[in-house]
Amino acid sequence: MCGFYDDSQKIKKGDYAKYQDKPIVIISATHIKENKTMDIVIEYLDTKEQETINIPYKTTGFGFVKTNIMGSEVVDGFECKPKQLDPNKPIMHYKTLIYVCEDQRCQKASKPTRVKELRQIVKELGLDKGKDRIKISRSLCQGACRFRQVMQINENTNSNGCATNNSVWLKHTHKLVDTDLKELFLLLKNDQPLDKFQKIEMQQCYQ
Ligand code: FES
């Protein structure tokens, strides 16, 4: 028993959406068995105000429209495929692509909401779009579990990426607090070396 955006997609915690045309994130979606309804707690992205909307079970729509993290409405049933490509939201472009390992051992050291938190910081810095876009993606095991939580940084050297910061693996990133992460993202934006951060040294096997 759930609320839905469309015929197949459930309203769930962590979703980006619009409610009555305003961009929001879903904070929680809780079933209320007694009266067969759901409490949907939302946070407005612009004001950070929260509100609880109570909707009947199995409701479709009810003022909720699923969007992707860039704020574009998505095709029914899709998590992020936009209905309309917006040239001002260059979803296909990134300057820096960061793979955050979320496989079992890294996940154990970290927490399930980590990627969302990283994306939120990127967004606050205005680096979620535009020519310096930093894209955060989840990955499975990168074969370096003892350095958990592992983060691999790739620079788009075909475009405006920085060769120095390309193919850098960072270790123990679950220990980085928000101020560290902001510093990391700004160093990447400005093409500066990541000396402060703990790197996994590559084996020199083929020299
Ligand atoms: S589980 Fe993350 S590197 Fe293996």
C-alpha cells in the first residue's frame, strides 16, 4: 500500500520531486494503518521548510510529480530520464566523476545516505551542473576494500578535466566531514592537487 507518482513508481524517502509545482525532497513516507493513509514528510528545496502531507493509500499523483536531481520531470517509471532535454542542464557532461564504493565492506564503514549527502554538498556549491559539474555515482567493489570507504576520482580529460586529479583513489572517505568534502570539491573545481587527502598508492607493477 503506497502512494505513487504514476502507474508504477512509488513515493519514497530520498526522492526528488515537485509538490504543487515546487521542488522538494521526500524526507519520509510512513504508512498509517489505522486510517489507511500515508504521511509524506517533504522539504522544500528553496526554503528548507518541512511539511507533512497526508494522502490515502494507493493514491496516484496527489500533487506529487517525480523529478530527477536536476529538477527535470522524468518519464513515467524512470528514476532520472528527463521528459525534455534542457540544454541548461547538461546531464551528459561532467568535469569530474566520482565513484563512491557502496559494496558490502565499504558500506559497513559508511552509511546508506552517504551518496545523497555528497550530492547535496555538491549542489550547495553549485557544482551539480554547468561546465565544472561534479557527478557522484555509486559503484560496487573496487577491489580495495581494506581502504574503505573508497572513492575513485575521474577527470573528463576529453573536455575541461584536470589530468593531475585523474584516476585518483581516495581512502577512508567515510571519515571526511562536510568541511573536508567542501574543500575536496572546490580543489577539484579549481584543478588543484588533493595533497591533504589520503590516497591509495598505486602499485608500480609495470615499470
Ligand atoms: S567493498 Fe568497497 S572496495 Fe571492496
